[in-house]
Amino acid sequence: MRRVYLFFLIFEILFSSTIMYVVENAAQPDKFSSIPAAMWWAVMTVTTVGYGDIYPITPLGQTIAGRVTIGGVLLLALPSAILAAGFMEERQKDQTSHELTDTESWILLLERVGTLKERGLIIKEEFEEYKALILPRLREQEKNRGK
């Protein structure tokens, strides 16, 4: 896949610089003096940088330049945007899968307090105090969820 993509990118640069040399050389022999010189314009146009130091002045050259720019957007900018959107979507899925609901958080806290009591790190009275604080909030969450 990467090789095909690279092939199309190189093809567009070589093809567009050759065509622009043929079309623009007569009108601007100092700017489009050779195909390698036209490659500078092609690379800047395909990558949509467009410094503005070399640009076509003939109507046919301008039409070709517009199509080359659109080709550059399709080859470089659009796939980059799609890739970035995919990364963001996956990142958001990953974050939401790790987030606990409020109810799950209260249940997890109650389980941890129970584990502390079982290990003898807190006494039964402390456990009952924590339970008395947690259970009403858990019930409130359940009521709000049912609405």
C-alpha cells in the first residue's frame, strides 16, 4: 500500500512538472527552464505549500495547476485528515472504555473498603461508617439513572 501511494505521489510530481515545462516554457523560459526546474513548482504545488516564486501565467498552465493542486490535496491532505480522524476516534473509544460510571465508582469504593475490613486494616465500626456514607450516594445515583 505504501509503495502504491509513493508511486502515485512521484508520478504526479514527474508528470505535472513535465506537462508544465511543455506548457509554460515558451511563456516563462526563466522560470520553467527545464523539467527538473519545473519539479520545484510541482513539489510546492502537490504539497500545497505554494511559495509563489514560480507560478503558471498561461490559461492552460493555470488550469493544469488547479488540477495538480486538487491532486495534491487528494494524495496528501485528505489521507492525513482521514488518518488523524481515525486516531482521534480510537483514542476517544479507548478513553470511554476505561471510564467508570458514578455508580461503578461507588461500588468499587465500597468493595475496597470491604477488602480493608477483611484484611483487618479497619475495624467493623469504621467499615459501617464508610458504608453509611457510600450507600446513600449509590442509591441516589440509581434513582437519578432511573429518571
